[in-house]
Amino acid sequence: MASTRRDFFRNALGLSALALAANAYGSEKNLRDDVEETKLIMKDRRSAFNMREYAAPAISNIRVGYIGMGNRGFASMKRLAQFEGVEIKAIADCYEYPIDRARQWLKSVDYPAPDEYFRDENSWRELIERDDLDLIYVTTPQYLHAEMASAVMEAGKHAACEVPLGYTLADCWKLVETSERTKKYCGILENCCFDFFESLTINMALRGALGELVYGEGAYIHYFPAETIFEEPMPPLSKKGGYYRFAVGALNKGNRYPTHGFGPVCQAMRINAGDKPNFLTSVETDDFSTGHVFEEILARGSEYHKQFAGASFTGNMNTSLVRTEKGKVIKIQYDRVSPRPYSRIHMLSGTQGFVQKYPEPARIYLEHDRPLDEEEMKEIEKEYSPELIQFLAENAVKFGGHGGMDFICDYQLIDSLHNGLPLNISVYEGATWSAVTPLSLWSVTHGSQPIEFPDFTGGSWATNKPFDLSLRGGGTTKVTPREPKE
Ligand SMILES: NC(=O)c1ccc[n+]([C@@H]2O[C@H](COP(=O)([O-])OP(=O)(O)OC[C@H]3O[C@@H](n4cnc5c(N)ncnc54)[C@H](O)[C@@H]3O)[C@@H](O)[C@H]2O)c1
């Protein structure tokens, strides 16, 4: 029906929060329509302003707000509370219990209490309108990111947003356009770009140690039993939303969580900085796991489970291929439901070398069939471990978060703002990596036909500088541990 189509698209651009959320994971047809209509509207768009090279004015004391005090928001807030030149002024959630956990922790380390917003699912709007915030972390479930991060920028603050940035192509474009128009950053918290092996091998690739990179693979293969995916949230679901995080990753076709695998490979292969993705094609197996387990869950489940009855579930394995302007290929996989070991693959294949992280142990080959031994690995680390990572390694282990990469991710963002440096990962990367979700859904539901990949940089990909893991003249931000009192 044409009116439904128009309504969806209007919602996507106007972003009426939970209406968009409902559509974003509810209807395959809406998601496909979004891809087609957005592609037409944005065809041949040129960039209004290049956010990748833009350095916003330095901020010596960064006043921070959080929307979403769940696992990621709470962990990040604890890290930032230990940064000098950062002040956590306000936190929001749609429930009080995550706020209370933050409140208790902050009290235990004698941190000045931030203002709290938790009346309902719209309370975050009051937080973003405050005139004493510089940066707002968006750490809510993924289908709310685009809505919230756009509103943050419209309200005159920089946004730091969890992965993925958006679920639809309209989401991705909206974030790019809003960022360019408001000159506010929309950073994506893609921590995997800062993991030790990834950053080492990205640096090797960018410095030519693997020759010309020709092919790469990334993935998000992370087993969650269907019982976990459809576990009823506590407290019980209300109209407040926010509890579909795992279920969202199992509904609809396509790669539902692309950025952890695709992001680091794109950085190594200079995507948006000398090369760009031209088209994507995607194939997907049927679902052999979720559907029939869900039937059993539904039979003994509650009201909560009924909303997923009749849903289309993601196949066990989605495989997408991206071909680039310079004739390279990247493979990205997604499987959350098969009982197999965790993997982001992170494989880079060049004319003079090959690296692969998973299955661990991670290996580097500079001769075609012999991995580097322990001594040679140490030499390589000495030579190629990036300046930023060497500088932060000790603190990364101390302050933690996925082995330290979360700390590094936060640090480089905060340090960029302190020193007036362009963001290390711009809104264009966030949009490009997140766009795999709608594009792969479109391809899978069109017999795996290729679909053109949008150029979110509006042409600046040809001249943008690659990912920079040096200190870039920064590194001035200090961190001081805060230990909870006994
Ligand atoms: N980078 C990573 O390694 C990584 C790891 C896990 C999750 N994530 C991403 O982080 C995000 C959050 O994941 P999580 O594990 O913290 O989820 P979570 O469910 O623990 O936390 C989300 C929080 O958002 C709150 N929320 C929901 N709707 C809200 C609204 N309208 N207003 C205010 N608060 C609202 C929820 O109540 C909850 O406390 C997701 O998008 C996920 O994709 C990233």
C-alpha cells in the first residue's frame, strides 16, 4: 500500500521515535521500501561539509550526558568518571533501576551526583535540551540510536553512539546530513578498531607491510541460544521499550550487526580514504535454529513472546560481499544462532602478507605458508604497534572493557575533543559500516542481486586521509583511578 510506504519513509526522516523503532525491526517490506526510496532520494548527493577532516573547537572540560544506563552505558560512565577534564552532569534511562546502579557506584567513589532523568521513554529529551552539556553518549538499544543521536546534534551537542549507528538507510543518511549541517560530531563507538591485534594489523596494512591489500574478511559470529534471545526482560516489558536488543538481532533477514567485523577491515583497506565500497551482494541460509525453538518458547511463554509470533527470523548464516572502487573485495559474515566458537575473523590478505585473528591464536604470515613465531611477533609489535596503543596499553589493561579496547575507544574520543582534533572515526564510517544491515536485507530478499553502496562521504573518499592511530599531537588527557570505598 502506497500510503504505508510513504508513512514509513516520513517516519524515518522525521524520526518519530518508537514508531520508527517498531518499523525498524518489524516489517521486512518497510525495510526494503526504505532502501529503495532512500537510494532514489540520495542519488548523486554531494557532501555539504566534510566532517571527516573537521576539527571542532577544543573543549578543556567536557560536560557529558548519557542516554541509556544499561550494560554499555554504565561501563562507559564508570570509565569516563576517571578521566580528568570530563564531568558527568546528567544520566537518563527509561527505568530507575539502571539509574540507581549508576547512582550507587558514583556515590561509592565520591563522584558528584549527576542529574537523573528516568520518568519515561521520552525523558532523554529533557536531558539533551540542557545548555550545559558538550557531549552525549547514546547507549540505548540499537534501533533507537539514529533517532537519539540526530536529536542530540540538533540540540547542539556532539554525539557518541554505540554500534550500529542506524538500522535503515534513511537513518544512516539522516545522521550524515545532520552532522554536516550542525557541525556536531556523530562518533561511532566501534571499539574493535582499537583492539590490540586489529590495530597492529591495520597499522601494518596502512604502512604497506602486507603489500597491497586485496581482500579482507570480518564477521560477528557469536552464539546466543534462542532462550537468551527471547528471554523475557525484567522488569516485565512495558510500553517504555528498550528490551528488544537481542531479539532485534534475530528478526529480519540480512546482517544485523555488521560493524565489529566490517569496521576494522575497512580501516585497513582505506575505505572512505582512497577507496569506497561500490556494491554489495548477500546470501543467507534459511533459519534452522531460531524458528522451531521459538515455537516451543511461544507455547510456554507469556504475552511478551506473542509479539514475535509469525516473525521472519534471520537465517543461521548471512554472508555479504562488498566490491570496492579499486577492485578489492570484503566478505562480512553474521551468525548469532549456530553453536560455534566466537569469531570476528579479521582477515587481511595482501600481495605480500596475510593476517588472521580468529580462530585464535591470531597469526601473521609474511611468507606464504609460515606464521611468524613468538620472537618475530614481538619484533613486529615493536615496529608496528601504533603509537596510540603503546601509549595507552597499560591503562587499557587497568581500566578495561573487552580487554582494554573500550577504554582506548573512549580515550581517543575524549582526547580528540580536549585537543580540538578531528574524530578518529567519523560519521561517514559509522554510516558506511551500519548500512550493511539494510543493504544485505535488500539483497537477500531480491535473490542476492547486487545493490549499489551509497557514498556517504559525498565524494571526499578520494582525498580523505586514512585512519590515524598515532597520538596526532594529543595524548594530553589524564586518567586517575577511582576505587569504590569499602
Ligand atoms: N561496542 C560493543 O562492544 C557493544 C557490546 C554490546 C552492546 N553494544 C551496543 O550497545 C547498545 C546498548 O547495549 P547494552 O548491552 O548496554 O543494552 P542494555 O539493554 O543493557 O542497555 C540499554 C539501556 O537503554 C535503556 N533504554 C531503552 N529505551 C530507552 C529510552 N527510550 N530512553 C532512555 N533509555 C532507554 C534501557 O532501559 C537499558 O537500560 C546496543 O546498541 C548494542 O548494540 C555494543
